Amino acid sequence: MTEEKFEQLLLSVQKPGRYSGGEPGSIMKDKSKVDVRFAFCFPDIYEIGMSHLGMKILYSQFNARDDIWCERVFAPWTDFETVMRENNIPLFALESRDPLSAFDIIGFTMQYEMSYTNVLNMLDLAGIPLHSRDRKEMAPLVVAGGPCVCNPEPIADFVDIFFLGEGEEVDLELIDLYKKYKNGGNKQEFLREAARIEGVYVPSLYEVSYNDDGTVQSVTPKGDAPKTVKKRIIKDLDKTFYPKNFVTPYIEIVHDRAVEEIFRGCIRGCRFCQAGYIYRPVREKSVDTISEQAHTLCNTTGYDELSLASLSTSDYREIEPLLNKLLDWTERERVSLSLPSLRIDNFSEELLEKVSSVRKSGLTFAAEAGTQRLRDVINKNITEEEILGTCKTAFEGGYTAVKLYFMLGLPTETDEDLKGITGLAQKIVDEYYHLENRPKGKAVSVTAGVSSFVPKPFTPFQFEPQITAEEICRKQQFLKENITTKKLRLSFHDSATSFLEGVFARGDRRICRVIERAFKNGCRLDGWTECFLPEVWLDAFREEGLDPAFYANRKREYTEVMPWDHLDYGVTKEFLIRENKLAHKAKTTPNCRQKCAGCGANCYGEGVCFEKR
């Protein structure tokens, strides 16, 4: 297709900048001079994918090698998909505009369960067989990583290789192995050798059997495939690769700023939070490394906003020295500094002063539950006194807007716990109006974002049932009816979406059939309300003879074989069972810096927590 024809087609769709490529920072190479072409695929639209830090890191790291050319691929929006299918345009990479079928390796990052049909749609748009069993040749090899692959079974039929854990090292090891087999190698021999790399899971090398009641009986390795696949961990963040430049988009994206990762993992152990367990152990970058990398990024990209990335920014040990170091140059160079993921129990006046010196917008905190009993059940380890005290500190510092995150449907939750959400919000409003020196003429605004609890693998709540979609709706209505102030706004997640997320999160390989059926019946972009087709999904389950409630709404026994039990993310099942029992007693576990809980993730065979070494 000529460039002129391509440009004409782009003018017929919304946001042609999603597909045009050529952005500053994008990397072009001579494809005849590289050994491996890697298509980094984000199974969602451009604005979401271009905001993802993992893509930025691996894109730059791969392209730092002369023998690899990594290009970006995103899911098209519905308008451009129609154009592509009507004009027989295969899905292409932004840099070269070559079709996916021309690449050696097609790599998907799986960040969200509701993007599974997008993977199939992207393969289909590229003319690539959906099932791994139908791709006999070495290329294209379909691989996937990201948080969702801690239970990859619902998409196991479609992917050749999964990367468990952090990808900076294992991805390159796999690429080096691929180079040995690329020209005339046997794919099955390659897969068997790849399975010996720590962090590599080859689903076709495992046989799954089921009990009469539908639960998993066993997952058995074939041949010499490892019985258990262990995730990969980057031990020293100061020495690992970090980009000196980002691709700078021409159109606005969700997180349009420079991003500096300050540490990985989390010390907290909130029992609902998958990220808090699968990203263990905690590893921090040094203050000097963070400042140097962040400064370089702002200089190369021209961004005037810098965000610090982590699961809990205020848990960084040297947070105040870090902010002092960053403020030395951000204030001088007029760079705005944002600190997401702040903890209620360590938000000090000193930290507020640092934040306020560069940013004066609303503050966001995760309270998660409205009563102390339920906060103890989920191991949130914060008190109402701390919540109110933090909000008071923020109000005294001049803030008038606070957003709180809550969940409904948590294990053991009652309507009294739900009342606690609106009751706590009312107390926060009252806290503002009780201030003697509150800002004159300014009203307070409290927003409560209420998501629906989804049990996830590798958490203490992986055994718990999710409440039904009907019960989610009832609880949402109950909260609306219990609002006692006009100063509070509530927002909710869609109940049908949360239900399907719960099905996929703990699904087994039989779910592959449902996902393929739903895709062929028109499902894609399921994370977008305007595209989501819940009835089509329910029809797909019926047509495949599977009950979604079996996966989402059923309590699991501790002895049940989970679809992901052959994968090792560090935390032991024994630890998760112990934490689940404590949850039902509403007993808390101290955070990792207070006392080691023996989860298994932080011990490297030396009996010493990684953080204390």
C-alpha cells in the first residue's frame, strides 16, 4: 500500500496518531542487519499501552542491542479495525509498518484479564493461527509476560511461552536461545530447551487432568520439563537496565509524563492485593540512581512532569532525602513532581510540605474498608484515627479534595461494614469543617471510588468466593442510599466486568475455549464499557458447557489443586493458608519491616530476609 493511500485511510478514523508512528524517541533499524525482530504487543489501545512502564523499559533494552529490533504494536480501536479488515491491511508494527507475520517473536504483555480477547483479535488481524499447536515453524513465536501470567492457564492454548516474573534478564536469554534455533531449528526441541531457563513456562509441555467435580486433579510435566516453574527476580535495581529516553507520543496518553521506578515489591501484605505478593521481595534503588535516571529522562523527553512509580511510594526508606535530592533540580527546572500511591499511616507533615511545594491538587489514599474489623480482616493495618489524622494534616496544608479507594464484597463483609464507608466519608467531611483555619470560601470534596473485590491467585484470598454480580449491584445501591452528605461522591466498577475478571483470574485451561468462542462471536476490547458484550460472554459459556459461577463464586478448599499450583511466585501456599485463617479471625500480620512473616519470597536459602542483607 502506498503512503498516500495509508494516509487517506488514517484520515477516516478518530485519532490517526495511534497508528502513524514516527514519534520522537522511536527507534528505526535496518532489518537486514538484525538477527531477531521482536514485536512488543500491548493488547489495548495506544493511549493505554504507551503509558505502560514495562513496555518502555523492554523496548529500550532490546533496542540497545545491535542484533535485536523491537517495535511496538497496539490493539486498534473499532473504527480502524473496520478499515483494516475492509482493505485487507494486516496488523502492523508502528516503526516499520511491517505485518506481525514478518516478525520472529511476538510478545504480549498481559496486564489485565479483560484484554484476553484482544490477544486473539491481534493475532487474527495479523493472519497468524490462534492456537500454538497450529504454529509449527519457529516464527512467529508467541510469548507473553506480565502480572496476569501468574495464572496463564485461561490463554495457555494460544501462547508458546510465558515469562514468569521480571523480564529484563529472562527475555534476553530466551532471545539468545532463539537465535540458535532460528534457521532450520526444530520448534519442539527449542521449547524443551527453553523450559530449562528459570522463569520460562511452556504450557504445551504440561498435561492437565480434572476430577469428576470439575476441579483440577493434576498438572503433570511431559518429559524433562520442570515440575515447578519459578519466577525470575532482578536482585539489584541499581545495576539493571533503565531507559535514558522514552518514545514521546504526538497525541495525549493516559500517563503523559516521565516515570521513574523507585522500588519493586511491597512490605505491606494486604490480603487482597496480588501485586503485593507476586512482586516480592522489596528491592529499592538508591537515591542517587533515581535522581540521575529521572533527570536524564526529563532532559531527553522534554517532559515537565515526573512521577515516581512503586506500589507504595511513601514506603521508600529514604523518601525525604530522595525528595530533597529531586527538588534540587525539579524546582530549578520547573518540573512538576507527583507522588502516587501514598500510605495513610506514614503521610507526615514533612512529606506534605515536600508534596505541596511542587503540586497542589487532590490527594488519594487507599482506605479499602469502612470499619476497623474489616480493615483487620484484609490486613490493611491502618486505623480510623490515622485516616482522619492524615486527612486533617492534608486539610491544614491547604488541600480541599481527598479521594479514597474502597472495595465491596470483601470476605466476611456485612452491611454494617458498608455503612462504615459512608460513615467514614462523613467524618472526613466533618474533620474539614471543624478546622479553625480552613481555607475561606472553599468547600471540601470527598470522592470514594468503590471497586468490587476480585479474588486473585497468590493471595490469601485466592480461596474465597466472589460475590455474585447481583449482590454487587445490591451493595452498590445500599451505599448510594446511605450517603449522608452532598460533599461525598461515589463511583463504582461495572458488576458484569468484575464478575468476568473473577472468572478469568482463577480459570483453568478449559476457559481457553470460552475466550475463543466469545472472540469469534464478536468480543474484543472488553475492558471498554462501550465495547463490552456481557450477554455474548454468557452465551459463550453456555455453548462450551462451562459455568462461570464455578470459577468466580465458589469457595475453594485449602487442599484443592489450583490451576497455577505448578508455578512458583515465591510465596508458599502454606503461608497463604495461614494468612487466610488469620483473616477469618480478623487478626493482622505486621509488615515485613516490623517482623518477617515467613512468606517464602524474601528468603534466598540463607534464612535471611532479602531486605536485611
